[in-house]
Amino acid sequence: MLEDTDRPVLEVEVIGVGRPGESGPGAGGPGAGGSGEGGPDAAEVRRLAELALASAGIADGHLAVQFVGAERIRELNRDFRDTDAPTDVLSFGIDEDEDPLGPRELGDVFICSEHTVDVREAVLHGALHVTGMDHESDEGEMLALQAQLLCWATASAGVSAGTA
């Protein structure tokens, strides 16, 4: 029998939700949720990220999902991708190729709601990149999985809310 300390722990930390002056889920800005209802709250962001990670068999580790403004995402895009323009989502994997000495650090996902058509899709997209998937080099698998996960998550959220 596993003791509580032996169980894999998956932690998704959501940063920037609900801060005044920040673009983030629930802010109601352009593209906040893709459904006209505003963006997802922190609990839904966690659930979406966990779904994407689980699809790759990841059950333990820490992932940070941070909502940032256009200037910050532009700086990150410039510094790490040599593209001096804002974008919707950036992902940075951390413990990709080595065994961590302590708890596994999966990586960071940065999302700019004002440059995102659908925040829910951006959360899934960023988390899938952290798992090692890459739509720029695969044969469409990542984007197909992303679409399936978004469809499933949207349908299950509707069922649980009694709207489907």
C-alpha cells in the first residue's frame, strides 16, 4: 500500500489570475475564453493543464501557468525565440532530459490573453509542449490531440454544469 508521501503529486500553479491590470483568465478581455463567457478560472486552468499532462502519462511534478501582458510575452518571445513581437503562448520545459534530484519541475507556460483566441486552448497547447510534443516537427499529432482534449474538456464541463 502506498503511503501519502509515496504517491505521485502533480501540482499546477496558476499565476496572474484575477490581478487588477493583468490579462488573465476571467478578465473578459479579447479572446478570454473563446466562448463569449469570459475565460476559465484558476481551477479550470489547473484541470486543463492536468488533462494535457495526463494525456502524455505525466502524473507527477510541478507546472506553472502564468498569465502575462503583451509587453512581457513580447520580451520572452524576443529573448528566447528571436521574435520581437507578442504571441499567445510560450512554453519552457525544465526537467526534460535528466533525472531531477528533488521533485520534478515540468516547466513554465506563459499565456497572453489579449493575444489569445481561446485561453482554454492556449493552456492545453502550452502544457502539451511541456510534455515534449511539438507541432512544428510532428505530423499533426499535437494539434489533433489538442483539439480532442479541448472538445472533451468543453463537453465534460458542460455536462458537469448541466448545460449539455
